[in-house]
Amino acid sequence: MLQATTEPQSHGDHPRRSRRGLRRTLRVLARSARTRDGLFGVRKKYRVVSRTFLIWRRVVWQLWLFACFKRRYASTPPGAPEVVAARRKLAIGLRDTMIALGATFVKLGQLLSTRVDVLPREVIEELSLLQNDVPGFPVERALRIINRELGKPADEVFASFDRTPLAAASLAQVHRAKLLDGQEVVVKVQRENLRETFDVDLFTIRIVAALADRLDPQTEGVGANWKAIAETSGEVLYREIDFNNERMSAEEFAANFAKLPNIKVPRTYPEYCSARLITLEYCPGIKVTDTEAIQKAGYDPIQISDSITTSYLEQVCRHGFFHCDPHPGNLAVDGGCPGGRLIYYDFGMMERVENRVKKGFVDLVFSIYENLPKAACDSLEVMGVLRPGIDRYSIERIARNMLDTFQTTLASADNVWENEMTPEQKKESRRERRAKLGGDLFATQAERPFLLPPKFTFVFRAFSTIDGIGKELSPRYDLARISQPYLRELADLRDGSSVTTLVKEVGRRLGLRPEDIAAAVTQPRAVASVADTVKRLEEGDLKLRVRTLEVERLLERVELRQQLVGAALGAVVLLQWSASAPRLLGPWLGRAAVLAALRLSWEARSAWAAMASLEAQRLRFENQGDSRYDDVDFSPGVSAASGASP
């Protein structure tokens, strides 16, 4: 066969040269196989390329389905049953895609399920169903990892090691074991190659997020930043696969609750921990949502629901270090104290609240109870929820209305919170609010003044989960009423003690604060400055800056209409010109004209969509639009950030 495919041997040393070349090639291949960039590097690059291709294939398919959905239901109200059903179907497909793409996307889906500010309800609900439960890996691999991480085989570290895992998740699996001193523990062993998988997947996710930032039409009061969401998710994922972080988090969390007998945190064993391995005390308990078993064991469900709520308020408001995922799988109950003791598990996802944000939250609670709308907006700005530098007139009017409603509800036991109203009462309340504040609400929608820091989304989701657990434990559970005394106490202690806070409050009411005294001393100069300003106004040296919301709306509509007409005319002219350009200047110029016309057509369509959205919002806030808006509040950002009603 070789003779049939080679040239005649005109030189006698050709076979020898061929053998030498073959040996040299084999030596090069052998050396390259031992290097990182050799055959193993080629295989790694192939896996990276094939993985990236798989991700993009799924992403493009989901984008195509979303584009078809938008085109099909472009003129149908978002609340129509057929639109909700189609959106639910899309959400189920997205959830199944994330499951198929593996660990990175399962964790990303769980993180996105907290983003109530940017994702529809159907997507949130479907992503919340994502579970970490996946098939476990062979115990032999777990034993090899233990040997590599601890430097000795498992039988020299543990008196016994259960070969059947207690649980297997997307990042790790857990085995029950017993130390040489007889202490029962659980050993959490990380899956292999997670960091390499994260590197590939998150690179693609960042590109998709950048595209989403360009294509996402942000028309509500909260600005979505998909790139920031992707970066934050990446940071959380990388932090979660370093088990040293989880060990230190568990130790800090245990120290924070060391004096509370109704809270249990498993002890860690640092000598049996590493970046890919963590050993914790074995703390069995009854699942927190198993009400029947809890009552059968003699525990008090009401006490347990109170413990969950108050312990989480402690984490967020006092410790500034909180559990990001307190779902029923991470909470259990045992008999460590009368009525039942709450056990926390899984400290891989923890977040910290900066002192500045924590102080801003305390000041926000104080301003809500004292009915101080300007101070409430200042606190939201300190917390990073309200965008700095915007015109706050409309925001403060909305805050004043919501705080007045809050104070009116507090004033009498006969008044009810909005979440206690009947559906008809809720609709009427929302229509009244839109009738009163329609212009201000419209202005806030246009400016998108609210931001929702990623950490806050964990808190919102956690309280939503806790509310669901509490209602399973006790039908009379009310998160708002349990939180109210705690928050009231927190506001009273915002200056370190209730006495100091009381003295400062008396000073505020009597005008005896340092800033009040300073204002009284500088009053003559302030009056002189006002007089000078009035004089300059009379002489025409000053110009007043007046903001008219109606004019702003009109100008925005005029600008969009001009953009629509201009882009449409430009597209028509270019298409007409492209028909004659090939005969005059060649085919390439005609094709370029077609591409430019397509671009202008897209701009015209975008302007038309923006005009339609603007008109829908105008009708919505003037109570002339679709009645579906009576079933939801005016803005997820305003309702989530201002806290007017629990």
C-alpha cells in the first residue's frame, strides 16, 4: 500500500530518512503529550470549543423562541391568559435548558430566581423549582479526593465512612462518617473540574449578558444591569466552590448565634477541611416544613416560625452577615430547647451587608415610623437603592403618600394592611393611588431612578421563602406583624441606645439639635441671601428652572415620532435607490444600501415600540388603560424599595 502511494525510490537513503523522520515525529509527539499544550492541551481545547458551541446552540434557540413569542403577542395585553400560558411555557423551556447545561447554569438559575426586579413572575416561579439534586459520583472518586486533600486515606482519618451519599448536588455530594474519637460528622466532597467548567461557561454568560443589556427595553422604574448580574453571579459561584469560605462562614455564623439556645449551627472541623472538602458536625433534624412530624415530636410550630423570622432579622439588621438561601432544605428542627430548636445548614452562599448600608436601612426604618419622606429618600440613596443625582421631587411625593398611608394604618387596629385587603379593595386602593400620583409615577418610570443591588434580591427572596414556611407552620403567621416590634426596637436603638435616640428625637421636635441652633444663628445671613436673590430676579439677572411633566411627555413623544418618520423615510429612499444602484455603481453598493435600509427599519420599529409603550404607561397611570394593572402595583421598583406597606 505504501508503494502504491509513494514516488519511485530514486535515492538509496530515502527509506532511512523516512524511518528517521518517523522516529523524530514520535519523539516530538511523546514530548508534546507530556506538556500542557500537547495532546492533552488539544483535548482540553476541543472540550472548551464543543462546550461553548453547545451553550450557544441552546442560547440561540431560546432567543429565537423569545423573539417568536414577542412577535406573536406584540399587540396582546401582557395579562391575557394566552400570553401568561405562553410565557409559562417559555419559562419551563428555559428551566429545562439550564438543567441540561449542567452545574453552572443550575446555580445561575437559582441565583436568577431571586431577581424579582427584572424577570417575569412565571420565570421566577419556574427557576425557583431548580433543584441541586443530581446523580452522585462514584464513592471511589470521593475517596481519592479525600486522600489528595488530606494527605492520607479515608480509613486513617475516619473510623467509618458511609459509601452511600446522604445527598448529591450539582457542586458536591455529602457522606456520613465517624471520626476516630467517635464524633459523628458529615463530609462534603466537591465534584472535579468545576473551576474549569465555570471558566468556560461564565465567559459565554458574560457575552450573553452584554447582549441583553443592549436589547433589553428597560421601561419600568428599576434599571436592570445584566452585565452586573452576570459578574455578581460569577463571584458567588467562584466563592461557593472554595470550601474554606464555607467553613469560615459557618464559624462566623455560629459565633453570631452562640448565645441563642433556639438556634443551632453545626460545628466545623478545620483539620479535616480544605478548599474542596469540608467536615461538619452531624446534626439530624425534622424538615422545617414537615408540620405533622414537628407536632408529633412535641415541638411548637408557632415558636419555630417566630424563630425563623427573628433570626433572619438578626442576621440582616444586626449582624450584617446573612444566609442567602434559607429554603426548607437548609432548615431543620430538633429538641435542643423547649418547643424546638432551629438548625441552619449549608453556608456556601452567604453575603455581608456593609455598615453604610446597614445604617441606611436603620435610618429608613426610623424615617418610616416617624413619617419623614425626605429622610427616607436620603436613606434609600445611602443604601444604593435610589440613583444619586436625579430630580427627587416626584420620588418624595410618592414617599410622602406611602408613609401617610402607613401611619394611617398604624393609627387604628380597625385599619388593614394592603396584603390583608380583599381583591376588590386592593384594586380600588391602587386606582386611587394612580389617580392621585399618576404624573409623578409616570416621571419615575421614565427616569428609572431605582436600582436593586444584587444582595437585596437575596434578602427579598429569603423573606418570601420565610413567609411561605411560616404560613405552612401556622395559618395565623404574619411576617409584617412579627417584624414590626423588632423593627420598631431597631429604630429606637439606631443611635446605640434608646435613651440617646429619645433625646435626639426630642431635640428634633423642639428644634434644639446642633443643626437647628446653627440655622438660627445664621438666619440673618440666610434672609439677606434670599433678599438678594429676589432683587436679582426683579432685575432679570436670574432665570428660573421649571420642570413641567406634561411638556416633558410631549417632547418625548415628538422626538420619538420624528425618529420614526425619519428612519422610515430613509429606509424607503435607500430601498428605492438600491434597485438602481447595481446598474450604475455595481452590486456591492446596492447591497450596502439594503443593509442600511434594514438598519433604519429596525430604528423605526424601535421608535414605534417606544411610542406604544409610552402611551400604554400614560393610560395606565391615568386609570384609562387595561384593568389588569389593578392586580399589580405601579412599579416593582417603587413598591419594593419604598416599603410603604408590609
